[in-house]
Amino acid sequence: MEIKFNMKFGVLGRFVSPFYYSSELLAFTDSKETLPVDSVTGRVPLVIVARHHYLESTQCYPIKNLYHLYKVIKAEVAKASLIQQKLFWSITGKNESGYVVTYWQIACALTDRFDKCTFVVPESYLLALYARSSGHRILATESDVLFFLGDEGKQFSTFKSPLVPTVERFLELSGVVEPEPVHMLSNEEYLRVISCELDNLSLYQLIGLYNPKQEKLSQINWLNLKWPATVFCSSLALYASFVSFYQEYQLGVVQSEISTKQELISEISMIELKVKEIESSNQYYNRLNDNYPGAILFYQLLHPALMETETRLTNFRLNGNVAKIYGLAPSATKVLEMLVNIEEFSSVKLDGTVTTARSGNERFVIELVLKNEAVLTSGVRE
């Protein structure tokens, strides 16, 4: 089910100055054409970032209360800032399990280039809007961007690489069961599409795409701001009083809900457990990326099978063209069946006995032999 709010932004082009960044910075003209520029300018600048500059992920949270959902998203954003990354997000769907949130992780070194930019919009997000409005669920562009819009707001996008050389391979990784027509876009059509889709953005969709700025106090001329500063401080004091009152009111509502609804306590416990799992997975990902950058490509082979079987990896070992994965899943047999169907592996087998954890999931070790050893060794740091 698609999330809809009656808060349309209107014709976005009247308020913002759109730019597109891939290998160079391009500005959109009034006729939806592009023009190379040196820097971001305009009253409310907005930069569309090309797909190869960010990591995209989709999470479904078993949460019914938006207040608690924003607390989880806030924890995700804070965690990304610790590793010099900026995390942008949007609520892209809702189903019986809860809300679907899509994240885009971009290095701070890139966003710092757009210090005057107010909003950062990933191009795959605009492709999702175009897919919903046009009815084309599978898109491909001349710039090697591949996009698939799944059910209930879930989306999957990437760019062509040695591991994903064709559209057919991309559809296989996306888990498309029945073949569907692929809508091809030329570079000119693609730039016009994403520029036009800016008009379909609404206010609530821009909340998670805001790019905060940090002004240096030494650059402000306080001598010319005495009167505006007084007005600003007075307004800030009134705003702080209102926020304090509102927070106390919200706290009272939360405390009342906790005391009257025992189900909410269980829901909060699940949220905290999910945050801890995310932090643990992020730490393991950083260690793996530092020691074996090439192994990230290998992980892309596993990702569809792991997501389909709700598998959580607990360890990952590589030796030559042999890899061992340690994890927990509702069914180890289903995980094995999914991995056997991946043609890049010459051998897939269980290593040891499957046991049952206290959570009820099955704990397993699977040994995989890769046909091409170069995937495991590419980019390894000595």
C-alpha cells in the first residue's frame, strides 16, 4: 500500500533550483535541459545524486506508531554519522507488517561539496515515483542504471558491473519470478523524467532528504545583525517554550499509553532489539569492508537469498575461492536451496550440524565454492 498525504508541494520548480551530479555537476534549465556548472547556486538548491554515489537499502519495521518509527530512523541516522556518512530516508510504503523505509547512505566527503545544497535526492527515488505513475516496474537507462519496483513500496536498484552485467542477471537478483517488459530510457529522456518527477514530491517526502548545514560563527558579521539577532533570539525563546510544552505533552501521552497498553511495551522491546541488530551488522560490515573490499561484491550474490529467507549472518570467512557463512534463519534448508540455484557457485553444502538457537531460528554453517576466485581476492589490502 502506497503512503499518501494531502500535503502536495505543488510545482517544485518554482521554489527550488535543481541540479544533477554524476561525474560533473549539471543544472536543469526551464526547458528541462542540462547545463554544466561549477557550483550549486539558487535560493533553495536541490541536488539529484547518481546511483553509483550511494548505497541503497530497504527495511520494514513492525511499528504502527509514527512517533516510534521516527525514533528508530533517528538512531539509524546518528549511527551513520559516526562513520562519516550521511543517511537520507523516506517512508516508501506500508503493509500488514508495518512501515517500509528506504535508506540512502552517502559519504560526507561528497555531500560537503554541496555545502549550499538544501536537499539531496537519490535518483532511484525519483525512478520509483516515475515507475508508480507510468506503470513500468522495470527500468533501464543508457547510463547503466537498473531499477525494479516491487510490491508494498520495496525497491531494488543498482548499476551495471562485472557481477551484474545484464538486465537478465539484475532481474534474477531482484527475485522477479515472471518476466516483465523492461522500459528503456535514453540519457535525454532519463534526465527529463527525473526532472519532471521533482514536481510529484510532497512535503513529507522531503523531510528525510534535508541536508543540514553547519555555519561557522567566525564568518558571521555580528555588527550588522544586532537587531535581527534580537528578534531571532526572542523567537527562538518562544519556540523553545512551545517545544518544551509539546515534548511534555508527548511524554505524558507515551506514559499513558505504556500504562494502559501492555502490547506497546512488547513493541518497544522489539524496536530496541532491531536497533542493536542493526548496530552489530554495521560494525561487522565495516570490518569486512576494511579487510576485504572485494568481498562486498561477493555479498551482493548472497543478498537476494538472505533477504528472501530472512537470514542474519553472524560470521563470514574467506579462503581462496572457498567461503563459509555462519548465520541464523527460520529454515537452514531453504537457505541452502536458494544458494544452490546461484550459478556463480560450483559447490554449496552444509558444514556441520544444524542446531536450534534459543530464539527458535536454526543456526548453520554453509560452505560455498566460487567458480571465479577473483571476486574474493579483488581489492584485498595487504
